[in-house]
Amino acid sequence: MKKLGFDSQKYIEEQSKFILERVNNYDKLYLEFGGKLIGDKHAKRVLPGFDEDSKIKILQKLKDKAEVIICVYAGDIERNKIRGDYNITYDMDILKSIDEFNEYGLSVNSVLITRYSGQPSTKIFINKLEKRNIKVYTHEAIDGYPYNIDQIVSDEGFGKNPYIPTTKPIVVITAPGAGSGKLATSLSQIYHENRLGRVAGYSKFETFPVWNIPLKHPLNIAYEAATVDLKDVNMIDSFHFEAYGEVAVNYNRDIETFPVIKRIIERITNQESVFKSPTDMGVNRVGFGIIDDDVVKEASKEEIMRRCFDTECFYKRGMVDEDVVNRIQLIMEEMELKKEDRRPVLPAREYADKLKEMAEGEEAVNPMSVMAFELSTGEIVTGRTSDLMDASAAAILNSIKRLANISDDILLLSPVILETIQKMKVDELGNKMTALNANEVLIALSISAVTNPTAQLAYEQLANLDGVEAHSTVMLNKDDEQVLKKLGMNVTSDPAFSSENLFYI
């Protein structure tokens, strides 16, 4: 059992308390949410014990006082931007989020399309939402935002934006990802509230960086690694130190824009801002939930290594530039980490090299696809791609057999059944990928478990794959990657394509 480094219940209580304290100062509080509101896998990985849904549970406790506005930048819809954790586009993520908010009993006020200028795909998305009776608003880009304050705080700036009527004292502003316009939306709403004679405030629900731990703490460095493509850099909040004589950590974008945001709020309200620093603007009690700093440090170092692999794979696929790879490598150097420090890496590579030596002819041209799992017992289990199944599927079966103490000689699935599924996949469905993937093999296992007691024993071990560290010698296809993540595994890959094919990989 993995050691815990974080008390999630304490965090939920602390964060809820501080949000309510902020609300008491205003008629309405616009609360911008940084990071993922539901399923925060990064926080779960770096803070062992963190409930990945703790943010939504905090809001659920406040549901009688809160409603939600979801923002999305029209340009992100237009170019089909993908959320990497779920491998779905931003527009699909919004639909998913609305369903999840409804399940938690949270009221979704509307969806706001920011920087909208009639983009065709965005029009289709707006129609789709409105057909399902979801209110949609649009904001155009404001010239000179965020620096031309005279233009912004005027009838030609925020004044041109439609006001979104809200009824509850807490208005949560969330989005699928960074750059969606959450801050501008909050400020625009405060502008209109002020014109209507209401006292409205702004705060930011923060998780990372953690303001009250050291700047170079691995937990804060892991945040830099997670946002390496955004070029986020943690810094000492000079405004906070000057105001209070207290060292606090924030990140470059918030520190750089703080003076401008402060002046915008002061211009809107015609009074001095209560905020003396960007740290003041945040509601962040994560640091008070840490119960074992050493556990958090180790988990954060693991995350930095995972992010390094991810970044190199993104570069291989042409998704990021070389400077992003250079930045993550500098972070690795700074933390004195090597990719090989990740325990499943070398066993996977060594097995692949052994298979390569054994292979002959064209089969040896492409890298050998091998997966290695580090189980909760500390054992390393491997699987390789064969004619029948791919490496992910093989590693899953080998691992659950090991956890269930089933001999390697015993087959969980009849080859006849697997070959029949494979035949249907290729002959009837026309799939060129002949090896069965993890999803297909797991379905076969679940069916076999009904009549095969041994398969049932293995099937019951699937839950014990949660938290397993996994590494592949080639970049996984999206289907396998999503299955492994849904099982709760932390997956990395070497930046190598599994074949020379451009589509069927």
C-alpha cells in the first residue's frame, strides 16, 4: 500500500471555509477555477492521498450558494484543441462537464464563447448547445486587453459584452483549459454588477503552485513541468513580500499581470483594491493538507520524470517545439533526475533489446513494443506485442495473473476465442491492426470470467492496477493509453513510433 502524503478531508474543510469567508465580503463572488475542476489527476499523483474530485466536492458542499459559467475560447473549438487527459476536444469536454456538474447537483448557468467572431465550427457548437436548452453567450475580443485600461473599462470594452444574469452569491468560472478567458469573463461580470449597483468581488481557486512551501520544492517544480509548454515559471511574489514581509510563491503570469488586474478592479469599483498581491487573490489551502512532506517530494519527482517522457513524445508527434523539450530537460537537470530513474523503464528497454536481438529480417527494423508494469508489490511484470495481442494487453494479463498467484502456464483466455475475435476484427470489420488491444482483451476476460473461475480470480485483480507505474518502449495508440489511464495507471512511453506506418500505428 502506498504511503499517504496528503489529508484530502482537511483540505476540503479548509478550502470551503476560506471561500465562504471571501463570499461574506460581497453581494456576489466570481470565483475563477485554475486547473481541472473534476478528475485532477496531476494533483492526485503529486499529493498521494489527494481526492481527484475534491474541488467538485467542495463546490457540492456549497451548491446552494453556487452556479457555474463555463468559458471556452472560440479559436480552441475551431482548431479542435484536445484535452490530453481525456483525449477529447474542448467542445466535447464542455458537454461532459455539464453532465458531471448536473450529477453533483450543481447549477450550470451558461456557456460563454470568448473572443468570438463568427467562426463556423463554433457556430455549429452554439447551435448544438441551444438545441439542448443550454444558454450560450458570446464575447468579442477587446482591443488592447489587458493593458489598455481606458478602453477595457468603458462602453467599448466590457460594456459591449452582454451581462450574464446570475442568481447565487458564488459564480464559478471554469474552462476546459488555459487561455479560455476566465479572468476577462470575471472582470466583465464585475463591471456589469457594479453598474447595477451590486458589490461584486473576484478570487481565484488555486491549487498550484503552492504559495506556502519553498520555491524549489519538488511539488512546485512538478507544476512547472506540467505547464512547460505554457512557459510557466514559479517566482517569489514580490508584491506579497513587500506588503506583508512574508515569502510566498506564485507564477510569472499572475505576478506580471497583477498590477494591471488591480488597476482594472479599482477603475471598475472606484475604490482601492483589497488585494495587495496576486497571492491575496488566490484561495489556496493545499499546503495545509500535506501530512508527509517526504512522500510528496518523492511523488513529485516521479511526476517530473513522467512529464519529461510526455514532452518528448509530444515533440516526436510534432505537437510542441524543441524549446519545450529543452526546458523540461533543464528541469530534470535541476532536480538531478534521469529518465532511467523511473523503475519500469530499464526492464522494458532491456526486454525489447533482447527481443530485437532474437528477431530477424524486417521484423527487426521497427522498435520492439514492450510494456513493463511496476506492481504495488514492487515486482516488475512485462508484456510484449505478438501476433495475437499488443504489449498493453499482454502486460495487463501477465500482471493480474501475478497478483492472483496464477501460474504463467495457465491460460486465462482460450486462444480459439481470441483468434475468433481477431478474425471478426480483421475480416468483418476491416481493421488493419490485427493484434487485439487492451480494451478488446479486457472484454474477452470479463466474458470468460462468467464461466471460468480462474479468469474470475484474475479479473478481480484489475482494481489492484490502480496506481501502477507503467512504461512502454514505443508510443501507445490512443485506445490503449486511455484504457491504461482508466485503470488508474501512470503511463509513460519512449518517443518512438511502433512502425513506419503513418496512420495504422
